[in-house]
Amino acid sequence: MSRSPAKRVAAPLAVALLALPLTVLVAQAFADVWRAPGVLPDELGWRGFELAFERAGAGEALLNSVVIGLLATALALVVGWPAARVLGQRLLPRNGLIFLLLALPLLMPPYLAGFGLTEWFIRLGLDDSLAGIVLAHLTFVLPYAIVILLSGFTARVDELEEMARVAGAGWLARLRLVTVPSLRPTIAAAALLAFLVSWSQYGTTLAVGAGRPTLPIVMLPFVRTDPQVAAALALVFLAPCLLALALAARAQRSPL
Amino acid sequence: MSAELRIEGLVVAPPGTTPVLRGVELAVPAGERAVLAGPSGAGKTTLLRAIAGLEDPAAGTIALGGSDQTGVPAHRRRMAMVFQDPRLLPHASVLDNIALPLRAAGVKRAERRRLAGEQLEEVGMAAFAERRVAGLSGGEAQRVALARALCAEPELLLLDEPLAALDPRRREALRRLIAELQERRSLTCLIVTHDRAEAAELGQSLALMIEGRIVQHDDPRTIFERPATRAVARFFGASNLLELPEHPGRVLAIRPEHVAIGSGTLRATVLESVYRGTQVALALDWQGRRIEALIDPADAPAAGATIAFELPAERLWAIPQTADERDLELRE
């Protein structure tokens, strides 16, 4: 395959533009000493990561964030699936209105949404718990998951399911052999976005979690006080996102 | 294996619309290949979907081998269906597509692959087993869909315009294949088509559906030459429907190819003369009546000519005009 000159220039340029902030971040995270006029760090070392894990509690925060992110993603897919199906196939008379109601939480500042939920969670005994944080995250995760999932429920999926019904497949066999494989790229995209939305929640976690650490919570204070620790934490923050992105990209390779 | 299909008083009326099926009566004996023909919108596909369990009837029964299927969910009916488009799973190989009914029935993998492989061979696609379905041509994909339907070992096979999307050469090959496989298993078979030539070629019996009812169900020759109503006559090309003073209360039907041109006592003016390759289509004016005829291009008169013609008595078929028929005519 021959590549046009434009592509030969454009591709590396795009990579460079994307990589530049990341390079600075990496340099910052490993710069134990970096004096003002110098373009490059003076001394490299692990101080940022040591402090991040020993003093800031990045380990616990990472674990919390992963658990919360995975639970919120799984719940959003399961709860969002039937809603997306009904909306995607336009089975309801006021489809647009219901869609709008579902998307409404996205217009609210996260801290306010979390603040409102806290009142309620205290009465339900859900405050200061992982379950409470997962539910609070769902307020924002679920609309995104639904918006993406509903685009997958096309007329073609209906036709294939009909075919499978006549071929003798009950609902579970249809789900396993026809619907989920047909929607695989859509499910992957929805899962990726759901995870990323939960992963970067700050306000809701702060309001509901009663100080329970997640990565954004432990990272933010260091941005002003110790940029090296903040950069190290940012890299810890970034790694699972890239992993999720890679997994989703793999799942995208499916025709329909 | 094969079972009789008997449909009685079947009504399908989706909420908020006019009924699509309005009391369908149809019986297909075990092992017979019946064709359901009719104009677009007559309700043919809806009938097929109702038989398969994809539409809920408001009234009536669908009996397969004597047992009513109306309460049985689609996946438990011992039927298979080939849709107009092949509806293959894009994420699975050709062989896995064919094995879908076996997989749904819980057949073990090795057995599944063996049986699906046999079906694939029967439709002449053995070399395609491990291929993805994306690269298949329309004809190949429809063969795979046929193999998948047969893989379920159904008691009744439903085909919805299976040849519609194919070019003439592939259409002919697949038509032969369907007939051959059906006969080898003596499988009860109901095929929907809107094409009258295809209907005659495929059907051992032929049912014509108009506006949600079966108006005639007979062997192809009877349908073509002795239509029960004007609508049947018109659909199957007996386009000359004459009301003559000598035959009060009846309509005489004669096919264009049976009108004898160049001899006889009747005189007509040629209105149109259209060359159609193997034949010339004539439109004649006979005492204010329009008559259509087909003739060999070598003998074709030009437009404007006055010619002699004849309506051979043995080719004329008198359609009795019943109340039901008048009712149908009024609504058309």
C-alpha cells in the first residue's frame, strides 16, 4: 500500500501533538530535580511515585477506582440494556421526551447531584460505602451507556433475532448467539465510556463518599502543592484508561 | 417427518390498522410444495410470519400435523423459514450459521459440525464451510440460508420470496435446488412469490391471495386456464375479460396467447403493436372492447390495420359472477 505525502506528514504530526502533553507529564513525574530555566529535568528518579503510593495512598485509591469503575460499568450495561433497546427501536410514543429525561443528570454539576444524593443515601444507610459511590456514579454513567447502546439496536438486529426465533432459539440462546455478538462493537464503546466517566468522577465521589479515596480525589490536592506527585498520580490514572481503550478497540473489530 | 398444514379462519389485525389477513383458509397436504402468490400488499408475507409464529393472530387456527400451533412460541414450532434476504450472522462462519438451529437445540459440537457439513454439501457449498459470510454473493448466501433451514429438520418449510434478490441465471439454479431438496425429503413446503411464472414453475399447487384472503387454491394449470374469479384471471395473465350479450351473468376469460389472429369471422382494429423480442403484443379494438393478443413477430400487423381474428371456443373460460366476486371488484 502506498501512502500519499500528506499522510506521511500528517500521521506523525498527529501522534506528536497527542504525545507532547504526555511527554511533559512523564518528564514531570520522573523529575526529582528540575530547576527553572532548564528545558530538561536535572535529575531523574522515583520520588514522585514513592510519595504517591506511600503518602497519598495511591494504592488504595487505585483499587477503589477500579472496583467502582468496573461495578458502575457492569451495572450501567445491565440496567441500560433494556432502556436502550426500547429507545433504540422507538417502541414508545414519546421517545424524544424520555430520552431527554434520561440525559437530564448530565446537565447538573456533579457535586450538586452527589450532594442531593447524600441526603437520601444517609437515610438509606448507603453513605460512606462503595455501593453508594457506585450508585452516585451511575447518575452520570447510565445516560452515556444508554446513548451509545441504543445506536446498536438497529432493524437489522431485529431481523436476525426473528430468524433465530424461527430457527428454534429461545430468548437466552438468542441473546448469546445473536444479539450480543451483533452489538459487540457498540457494547465495547458503551463499556469504555461508562468506565471512563466513572473513573474521572470527582464531585460525586467527594459528596457521597465521605472522604473515601479514589484517584481523582487523592490527585487534586497535589496539583498545587507537589506537581511531581500529581504527575505520577496522573500516570497511574492514565494507565487503566489506556488498557480499557485497547480492549475496546479490539472488540470493535466485528462486522454488521 | 413431514406434516400437513391446515389453516382455518385466520385473522391477523395489527392494532390501529385495517386487518391484513381476513379469514384465511388454506390446506397443504403433507409432502406437497405449495406456492402462495398474490400482488404486493395482499398479506402473503404476513401469513407466512403468522404460520412461523412471528405474528399473533386475532382469530383462527394454524394446525401442523393436526395440532394447533397458535399458542406455541415461534422457537418451539417444528418449522423453518427462509427469508427474502438471507439473514446470516455476520460474526459467524458459514458452517456456524448453518448449525444455528442445532446449537439452539443443544446438539454437541462435533455432531453439529458433521450435520451442518452434510447440509452444506447438499446445497453445493462444501468448499465454503470456514468462510465468513461477508464475502458471499446473493445466491451463495441464500443457499446457506436454505441449508440452515433444512438443518433444523422441520416438518414444514416456509420460503418468503427466496429468489427475489437474484439474477435470472442464479434464480433458475436455486429454484431447481429448492424443488430437488423438497422432493428428496417430501417436505411440506409453502413458498411465497409475487411472480406468476415463478409460481407456476415452483408450485405443485398454487394459492392466490388477494386482500387478505385465499381466492383460489388449485393445481397450476387449472389456475392459469380456469380462474375462479376475475381477480385470479387478471393476476395470472388471462387479461381478456369479456362480458358478451350472448352470455349474460358471466365473464369470459381468454389468455392473450390464445387469441387467434389472421383467421375467423371477427374484425378488429389494431390499437398498439409492441415488439417484445420473442413476440409482439397487440392491443385490439373490437366493437369498443379492448382485447390483448400475442403473436409471432413475423405475422404481426401494424398499428391502425384492420384484421380478422377469432376467440377459439375451447380456449374460452366462463367465470361465474358471484356476489363475493362483485364485492372484490368494487374495492379494487
